[in-house]
Amino acid sequence: MPDYALGIDLGGTNLRFAAFRPDGRMLDKVSVPTNIGSGREALLQAIVGGVAQVRRLRGSDLLLGIGIGVPGFILLEKGIITKSPNLPGLENFAMRDELQSRLGPPVRLENDANAAALGEKWQGAGQQVDDLVLLTLGTGIGGGIISGGSVLHGYLGMAGELGHLTVDPSSDVLCGCGATGCLETQASATAIARMARESGLGEVTSAQVYTLAIGGNAQARTVFERMGRALGLGLSLLINTFNFPLYLLSGGVLAAWDLFAPALLDECRRRSLTFRQTDTRIEKATLGEEAGLYGAARLALP
Amino acid sequence: MPDYALGIDLGGTNLRFAAFRPDGRMLDKVSVPTNIGSGREALLQAIVGGVAQVRRLRGSDLLLGIGIGVPGFILLEKGIITKSPNLPGLENFAMRDELQSRLGPPVRLENDANAAALGEKWQGAGQQVDDLVLLTLGTGIGGGIISGGSVLHGYLGMAGELGHLTVDPSSDVLCGCGATGCLETQASATAIARMARESGLGEVTSAQVYTLAIGGNAQARTVFERMGRALGLGLSLLINTFNFPLYLLSGGVLAAWDLFAPALLDECRRRSLTFRQTDTRIEKATLGEEAGLYGAARLALP
């Protein structure tokens, strides 16, 4: 009887499920709307329903365990989400234990960016190394640190809050975390749209700023150059701290790599002797939106 | 026959040796001038001579191994110092293997701040935790990261270059590493003296700035407040990255704790949700200048 692990990605929009063989091969994938507006009990039932659906698809295969990637701060030991701006109904609720009692197999919670980093290490761009950092560039910026092959958690599970590294102390742009000058406010998709607006490009999305920049618009190009500088400064902090061989970037913004990478690399060279002297790599992640599913499933394996 | 490990601190001024029992008890201590001006061979002979001196003091005790803390970048795998501004004669020299062949027992090299962090974990302020960061505040600023009880090295041994975290991107003060805005240029003893000079206090040492501040001098007090802000920003980067329970500070500047700590803690609260929500501790290290000797000896133990 072949066995498998189940990875779940609890996103603000979609709740995604995928089954994996222990060797990393993806089997089935299921997606349902998260519908967080319907409340906590509806969400728990949607999770239970999704798991049942995958189990039916797997027939008599043995489900080894379930990992869930969640956008928020998690108290690992207790399996509690302490802070999750996109899933307010789940805060300070003993989610892991509740799901485990409803589902049966062992359940593990993990921050979504940590799960994505672990997924990239397991089956993505980080397979050849034991140490890497992943930055996920989206509406916000998440971070996951893999050290010695495992997620670096810190003592409460809050390590890797890399979107909240201060990269511009003089900035007065307020971040959701309550601080100013956070990497997230200077290099996320949201930041790109804001900087474009400030440059007089009007109400545009980051994708539209990209199109404008590709078309030669000078202000749009400057926005990506500023974003690259901020991201490069953030990466230099990580390189000087960790001396890891690999730093990965993921998210839709990566399409604009050619526009922001020169400023990013220039800033890393300027701010890190380690970067200048070594073959440290900064690369695109390869699993895309599925990285978190891979990592969540990996958590459920021995 | 009782056994012991030998820790060596290769400082720019003094070459210090100490023997330790495996349980952490310090036995003998020997110090000789480093005399780096006399060249590499003289230094190697001074090391061999110091080790012989400790061995005579230990009689028939068994020397298990020798650890050496060195101020500089070390290629761990090869046992080579690649960059050491204070010990230029040792750069790109196979120091570990040469010493091991002259001395006999296994020799390990380590960056001096890493060794100090390990010493604090072993017998100092970090005994109760497995994860901590130490910042050594002196002429420069060094960093050592202990993760899971061991030194976090990175893939080449260059992790923990925390004096070179950018904390003020708008600064034009040039650091020895080639960058501007490094923590080292904003919060070291050298930085305190420079900021005092810029405030019109003339050519003063950091100790004199301290005396002035204690006496109520407003400019001198502002210097420590600025230093505290820079250090707090640097610590917030580490807290958001690691979520470790303990961050230690060491160095003579710590005497001025009461002058810089309020600004430091204010900045950590401002820039780290993790700091605000948890019982993260920022404390003084306790082993002083001997931390590196302890850590170097610990390296030589299984």
C-alpha cells in the first residue's frame, strides 16, 4: 500500500490541497475558495472536505500526515496562529489540535513563506544546498530560512519575518507591522504600485507599471530601479548575516527581473564584502505558487 | 590523568592562552605580546611557545585540542585566514595545518566574535539557551551567531559579519569593508569618538565622551542616543530574522548602557513586532574579554 503526505496552502483567496509521494512526486491537486468571510467553522469544514476529497482520490493509499502553510505568525509549540491579517477569524485559536482531532493523521502548521522555502529546498531551486533564504514578493514580502536542511524557526516560530527588515530608516511609509521603512513597503507589488503613483503614473497595478517600463516609460523604469535597490539592500543584510550559498526570490514581480536585477546586484556588491568575495547566488525560485504545497507536505514526512 | 582543552585568542596586541577542563573550569592563563610587526614566523613561534608554557603548567594532563580565535574572515574548510586587517601577515596562509604540524593535537581556527559567542553560550550569559547572537562593540563591531548550540558558519565560514549590516543607507561614512552606513560606523567605540568630533567636542576617545555625558554634556548625551538608535535598528534586523530568545552585547562601551539603552530599546519596539509581542532579551555578556578564550577552548572539545 503506497503512502503519501498532504500539503495544504491556506491562502486568503484559495484553499489548495496536494498529495505527494515521500520522494516528492506530486499526485493530486484540489482547490476550493477560502471564503474566510463565512467564518471559522466554515473554513474548518472546507479543510476537512478538501482532505476527504484527496483521500477519495488516493483510494486505499496511506495518509502519513498533513502540513498546512498559513499566512501569519504561528506559535509552533502550541499550534496557534497568533497574528494573521488576512485570516482574522483564526487568530489565537488552537487550530492544529482542532484539525488533528477532526482529521486523524498528525497535523503541522507552518508559516506560508517558511513552507515555500522548505518546498524549494525539497523539490525546487534549492535541492543542491542545505542552507538558503527565500523571499516571496507579493502584496507583502514573506521570508523563509532553511538552515541545515530544516526551517529556522527561532524560539517561538517567528523567525524569517524578512519583509519587516528596515531598509530605509528615513522613509515615512507605514507598514502593516506598525513600523516605517520595512522592505515590504519598498519592494513588494504593493510598493511598486505606490511608487508609480507617487511618480505621477496614476492608479496602476504593479503589472501595469511593468508594461509601462518595458515600453520605455522612464518613471516606470525608475520605480523598478528603486525597488531593486531596496531589495538589494535587504539581501545584503541577509548575505552578511548568513553567508548562505543561495538566496531565492519568488512571486509575480519576478517577471520584471531584468528591470530590477542590475540595481539589486549593484547594491549587494556595494554593501557586502562576502558577496564580492564569494560565489553567492541570487536566483529565481522554480516551484512558483506550488512551493508552499510542496513544503507543507514535506513537513508531514519524517 | 585529567584532560584539558586550550583556547587561544590571537588579538592585535596580545596573544592569550588558557587551559580549560571539559566542564568549563578555567585552569591556567598565559599572555604574551602579539608583536605582529616581527612577521609571521615570529608569531607562529610565539604561539608554539605559549602552548609549551601552558603544557608545562599542566604537567602530565592530556591536551585534547587547541582552538584559536582570530580577528578576520576564515575559510573554515581550509583553515585559512582570507582577510584580517589587523594581522596582514597571516592572510591566505594555511595557518591551521602549519600549527597542527608544529603542535600535535587537533587545531581549529574560528573568527574571534564567533568564538566569543560560543564562549558565552558555554559558560557565560547564554548558558540557558541554544540560540543567541552576540555583538562585540569595540574599535569595530563583530558578530557571532549560535544556532542550535553551535556556531552558525554559513557555507564558507563568513556568517555573522554583523558589523557590516547597513543601518543608515543615507550615511556617507566609509567603513573598512568598502561600504557606507555599516553598523560599525554608527555604533562602535570609533563611531562614538567620530560623532563626538562632528558635534564639536574635539579629539576625544569614546571613554572621554562617556565621562562628558555622565557629567551632563548635552552633545555627548546625544552621541550615545544616536549610537543607541543605530544599535537598536541593527538588533531589530536580527530579531526579525532569527526570533532568538537572547541577544548579547559586549565591549567596553557597555559601561554606557544607561546612556544608550533607552534609545536602543525604543528602536527595537518600533521596528520589530516580534520584539513587542515576545519576551526577547537584550543583555550584557558576562565573560568580558575572556569569552573568546572560553569559546576557542570549547571548539577543541568534542
